[in-house]
Amino acid sequence: MHRGAGRGVGRRGWQTGLLVVVLVAALLGAPAPAAARSKTTIPVGSGPNAVAVNPATNKIYVSNQVSNTVTVIDGASNATSTTKVEPR
């Protein structure tokens, strides 16, 4: 059983989502000048715990541990699709 399951998992969800946004921004390249920066919050599944970026396709993959899903983010449009993953 996941250590956080059933106990306060949702309380830190916004912090985890923000972490995903910061990680994606860092992985996509050098930061823009302060005047040109913008933040976009992109919702993903519960308990995001890993991020991978494919620069060739401009896709960002987020593994969501609690919801057993993977969210794919299109880096150009920020559109998302989420796929359920069966645990082993």
C-alpha cells in the first residue's frame, strides 16, 4: 500500500502539480527573461512522481503514482491525454 494513501494525499496536490510545471519548464530549455516568463498550470493525475520529455516530439510524460495513470502533455498546445496503467 502506498504510504500516503488515504492520509493527506490531496493536501499537497497543488504543490506537486507546481513541481511538475517547474520541472517541465527546466527540462524544456533555458529560462526566458523575467518579462517574457509565464506560468501555466497543467492538471495531471494524482501523485505525479516522474517526468520525462521527448524533445523530438515536444511531448512531456508524467507518471502519476496514486491514480496509476500516465499523462501526456503536448508541449506546443498544452493539451493533455491521460491513460490508465494497470499496476503489476
